[in-house]
Amino acid sequence: MAVSSNLSSSAGVNHIPPQFGQADASMPRSVLFCRSTLQCGHFILAGIPRGICHCNPRPAPMQAGTGTAVAHSCKAACMIAGMTNRLIRPRRLRRNSILRDLLADHSLGTCDFVLPVFVRAGEGIRHPILSMPGQYQYSPDVLLEELSEWASMGLRSVLLFGVVDPGEKDEEGSHAHDPDNAVCSTLRMVKRAGLELLLMTDLCYCEYTSHGHCGPLAGAEKAGRRRARGGKSADAANPPTVDNDATIHRLAQQAVIHSQAGADVVAPSGMMDHAVGTIREALDEANFTDRAIMSYSVKYASSYYGPFREAAESPPQFGDRKSYQMDFRRTAAEAVREANIDVAEGADIVMVKPGMPYLDVLSRVSASVPVPTAVYQVSGEYAMLKSAAAAGWIEEKPCVLEAMHAFKRAGASFIISYYTMEMIEWLNA
Ligand SMILES: [Zn+2]
């Protein structure tokens, strides 16, 4: 039988016995193959009673069988385990909590979290969001009280979203530019109160437009929308969509208005091409060179946003957002491209949204850009964890902690989450 002659050097060890080696297409069927999901192709000769492949998160027993002999550079651990000379035992470093803490590669702190909050005009409002237990729409006065208390508990950063009464909405989302709207009022109130909070604001129009899309509609598509309302005559090749270039100039105005009111970081969320560059230029022209842009660079057209749309009262009144938000059927290469475009235009922070279903994307993006990468654990993720915990199906705190560590492990610099206050409480306990 052929056994790879360069096995020892490729594995970086020199004590692999000759009967262990890489699979070879010409092998007889009497060898034992690793049958694990990785199909790593590791094998040991028949006659050795037990073999364990450690190439996987869970060691997989090697079994007799044909398997697919995959050319693969073996790891020493796989080759040695199952032998009489059991040098490598990864469990040694998990033996007690001190060792585990010592070796943890990442940790969570209270400053790693940003709390998204919803604010609407009025007074004394604390309106529960049914699909997001524990989350509310607040009027600026009530939100100021809450923020004051949360800051004293350790909250460092918030991301403000405006909620608008239907009577204030129009085709262009004009109310977003009212310097006295709920978001701007809250910014001024928090700054005046001297709270030590980093104030981030969402820049978009879906909360402000009568049609619920993220900017004014493209002129030609308005007709399409009328046809869509009319039913079957809608043009499938030209669905109504947002006017990109009109929107980015409006976003730039919104960014300046928010900065004038006290925003420290503005966060364009509409996935409009060249929004970041246009906003940067406008901020610099208005002498806000020190205000940072956190771009929702990688935002998928996700069904996990459902509860948010109740919270922000912003569902699209027709169609969907697939002509501007990203298609999750494409590879992470598109995400990396989007993020790099934003970085080139001046984004100080890029974001991946949603979180948990897109950890692969988060990992790729964070490894590819020279700026911090944020992740947004979205409303649907929060609602699932909350509802499963309420039903007694999962234990909430350990599951949430596990999710947060997954974001960190995948490369998130910080996490935007509705669990922020619970995380602060848990981390401070
Ligand atoms: Zn939007």
C-alpha cells in the first residue's frame, strides 16, 4: 500500500508511524476511513482496532468502509490519536476554569455594546414593542430619563432611530430633515444633560416616507408603482425602487442636521451606492470633520428584520427592499467588495447586518478591511432568543452570551444589540 512519503514533514512532526498516512485513490478498501462530516480522507490501516480523527470539532471514529479518499494535508493530532503513543490531549487545557479563562482568545466588556433605541415625538410615551419584549418606543423626555439611568449602570453608546406618526410622512421623508424632530430633540437633550454617552444616529428614510422605502422613489418607477397598485400590469423588469443619487444627497443633509444636534457618529443604513462619500463631503464642508461614519456596508435583505418594522413603523407599503439591500444567496466576496467601497469613500466603521446567520460574512469582512467592523444582532434574532427563553426552551443568559462570543470570534469590534442592558447587567454581576 502506498503511504505518503512526505507525511511527516507536511504534518510538522516526525513521530507518525508508517501505517498512518493520507488516503490514496489506489488504496484497497480494507483501510479505515474517517467518516466525519469533513471527509478529511484520513485513514489508518485495517487491523488497528480504534482510530479517532481529530480534524473536526468533535472527534469522529474511523470506520471500515470505502469512503472518498480526499487528498488532504494531515494534521499531527489526527495521525497520532488512536495510537498507543497518545501525546496530544487537547482536553488538558480545558481541565479547569482558570486554564480556560487564561486561554480565552476574546472577551466581552460593557463597552462592547451599543443599544438601539426608538424615539418618537410627544411626551410621557413609553410604548411597548410587542414583538420585542423589553423594548419600547420612547418620547424624548422619557428616553432622557432612561438614558440617564442606563448610563449610570454602564451604558456607553446608543443608536437612535426615529419613529414618525403617519401624518408626518410623505413621499420624500421630509420630516427626517426637521431639526426639531424626535431624534434631533433627543440628541440636544442628552448633550445638554451632559450624559457621557456616545450618540449614534441611523440615517435613512424608511421611517419617514409614506411608502416605507429608504429614500424618494426614482421618477420612472413612480409610474411603475402606480401600475403595481393596479395589479397585473406592473412591469416585473422595472419594479419601483429608490432614487439612489437623490437619496444620497438627502442623506448628506440628514447627517449634517444630526451632527448639528449632537450626533457623534452617523450611520447610513439604506445601502445606497456612494452614500458614504457624499456624507463625508457634506460633513467636512459643514466643519464636522470629527464626526465618524459607521456605514451599514453589508446589509442583507433579511426576514430577520420583521420585529424592527413594528418597532420603527417602517414596513414598505409595496414591494420589498431587494433592489438595494443585499442578496443572501451571493458569496461573501460581494460583502467584502461593498465594505471596501465604503472604506475607500471614508467610512470609519463598517457594519454587517444581521448577525448570527451571517457569521461567515462577518469573518470575511472583518479580516478584509482596515477599519473596525460592527455587527448588528437584529430584532428577529432578539425576538427568537426572547421567545424561546420565555417558553422555557432555552436558558437565556448562556445562549445570549454564546451568541455574543460568536460575534467576537468572527471578528466584530463591537455589537449593536437589544440585549445591551442585559449584557451590561450580566457582565457587571
Ligand atoms: Zn431604511
